[in-house]
Amino acid sequence: MSSRLAWMALLAALAGCASTAERDARDPFEPLNRSVYRFNDKVDQVIAQPVARTYQRVVPGEVRDRVRNFFGNIGDFFIGVNNFLQGKFEDGVSDWARVAFNTTVGLFGIHDVATDMGYEKHNEDFGQTLGRWGAGTGPYLVLPFLGSSDLRDGIGTGADIYTDPLGEVRPYHLQYGLWALRFTQLRADLLDASRILEEASLDKYVFQRDAYLQRRRSLVYDGHPPREKDLDDKGADDDNDKKPR
Amino acid sequence: MTTTRSLASAALLAVLASLPAVRAQDVPPDQLVKTVTLEVVELIAKDKEIQSGNRAKLVQLIDAKVLPHFNFSAMTALALGQSWNRATPEQKKRLTEEFRTLLVRTYASALAAYSEQKFDFRPLRAKPTDTDVTVQVRVLQAGAQPVPIDYSMEKTSSGWKVYDVMVGGVSLVANYRTEFNNVVRESGIDGLIKNLSTKNRSLEAPAAPAAKK
């Protein structure tokens, strides 16, 4: 009951923001998103980044590879499920073969032996499955703690978290420990990327939003999105020599 | 004695005569990407100073090896979209310079983060007559999905030139478009030039050594 009230309050807040001036059509809730972004950024600076840096400094790269592989293996099972849901049976079978080999030969997933056997890792989730089935992205959203998302991917992320095998782990303190380790590893892997984002952008919020939307679009189409028309208006008067030689 | 000398010069002439066959404009785009990538990675691997965080030297290396293969005015035009046509030649020149500085810096950051990943150079899927192609490279890393890097390249009189780079499906040029247009809408093209130059200066100033693992 109280959660429904919270949702209604959130929706009201979103609607209230939506009425103001000129704005990117993909991001009608920009002012609210920006505040959540600032909040996330603070959390990142104060907690996530320092922890990730320390982790990267203290834990040898070899061990971090094992940790990344371990969580990657857990993820592969539902990556397979999503491939099946998208009708990509060959990819789904390959994902489950990865789980089978990496869990056994790869010692509970800490070694990614399947990649060397030719079973490449894929990137799938419920958000992409919804997209594959024709769901539009809906408005762009910045979720507290989780960051860039949109209505479709937010729902997808909910399903991802709900079905995540980590949720089955008992006792709870072990489960929370594993979540924390997984996020630390993930953040550590993104340290370089976030530094580059910092350096490359004039407005970090806009740069990250546009990169997120482009990236998700590419993922939904498995790296082959139909060409967007406005990308073709180049060459207005660049210094190219286009004469046939 | 004279015969050996004339033989030697004949050999030299033959070598020189064969050189024009490998002029820059004749190198196929996929070959160009492969050669330059491997060369740069090797140079970095050999250079102790760059590895210990000498950013100026890395930028120098990029300037010398990578930049000649990019068409920055085309990139800037693409990133600006409509606004580009309204800019004066002087503004275009300044915009291109500032954007180029920013991109080189970003590229240097990305290269500094490179740590012995392997490359998978994909075969080029294009007809020999094509003048606009996409060269695909994948960066392979243990336990993670390969990261695709696509170079959009166009044939010019001085060889193939890159006019966009897509990393993991994100076009660099397209990603700057909203940002640039927001600034142009608020403070005009001169505002954008100023904004970019302030950004570039701020990145130069602190010169904080990159936090390496």
C-alpha cells in the first residue's frame, strides 16, 4: 500500500516536471533526472569510486579476473534465457554451453574456458528482450543508485534483479556480500571509462544520456541498428575531395 | 669499382621506383587501420615514459601517427549538424581546432587505459569501388563481451580518412551533437568555441598524473 503511494507521488513529481519549456523529447523529466544524477554522482564520489579504487589497488588483477568471470558465469544463464525469448536459439544454446563448461571445467565460473572453446560471451537482458519485441524506450530515466535507464529498461532491470540467481543465496549476509563484491568489480572495471567521460564531455549528464541511448539501441539490434537518417547529412562543406579518381 | 657503384645505384633506383606503389592513398582502409593500430600499440609498449603517465608524449605520438588519418573538419561538421552551415569560415576553423584538441585528449585517455587486450581485425565488407566504408575492429578481453570499434572512413585524394568512430555502438560524433547544439542554442557558435577552449585549457592545467592501477 505504502509502496503504491510512493509510486503515485513519483508519478506526480514526474508529471509536474514535464510541463516546463523547451526540452529534449527523449528526456521529458530532465530536471528530475538531473537531480537524481547529481545524487548518484555524490554517492559515486564518496563511496563507490573510493571503494573501487582501493579494490583495484589491493586486489591483484589475476584475482579480479576470477571475480569478474565468476559473476559473468552467473549472468550467462539468464543471458541465454533472454536469447531464447528473442528467438535467437543458437546464441541461447551457446550461452548455456558457456554455463555448463565454465561451471564445471572452469571451477564454478572463475575460469572462462568457454571463450577459448569458441563460445563468445553475449550481452542480453530483459530490457533488450522487450526492445526486440518492439517496445519503445519510453522516456529516459536516471534511477537512484542504478543510473542511466529508460522506462523500458527500468522494467527490464526490475526483471533482471528479480530473476538474478544471487537473490537465492542464503544466509542473507553472504548474499549482500556477493552483491557488494559484484558492484565493486563492476565499478572498478568502469573507472577508466568514467574518467574518459569526465574529460570528453562539456555536459556530463547529456553526454552520458546520449551514449546510453545509443548504446542500448545498438544492443537491441545486436550491434547492427538500422542507420539513423540524420547521421547522413555530413559533408556540407568539409575538405574532402569526392571527385572520382 | 664503378660497376659495383652503378649496380648499387641501379638497385637504389629500382627500390625508389617501386615506392610510389605504396603511397598513402593506395593503402586499403582495413589495412590502414590495422597497421596504424598495431604500430601505435607497439610504440606505447616500448615507451617507458608514456607508460609511467607522460601524457604530453602520448599526445605527441597520436599527433604524429594517428591524426593524419582523421578528417577533423568533417567530424566537426557532423557533430554540429545544422549549425555548421551557419558558421563563418573563421568560426569553422576555430571549432575544428578546439574539437580536435578535445578528441586527441580523449583518445590519449582511452589509449592510456589500454592494457594488452587483443585485437580482432574484421575482414572488410565492401566493394573495391566503394568510397565510404566501415572498418571493424573488436577488442577482446577475458570474461567480457568483445568491444566493437567501428571506423567510418571516406576515400579522399590523400588516402582514406576517418570521419567517425563508434565504440560499442556509440558514435562519437553523434554523441557530441546534442551537447554542441544545446550550447549553440544558448550562447551561439562563439559560445561553443569559448566553451570548448575553456574545457581544453582546464584539462591542460592540472596535468594530474593519471591514477594508474
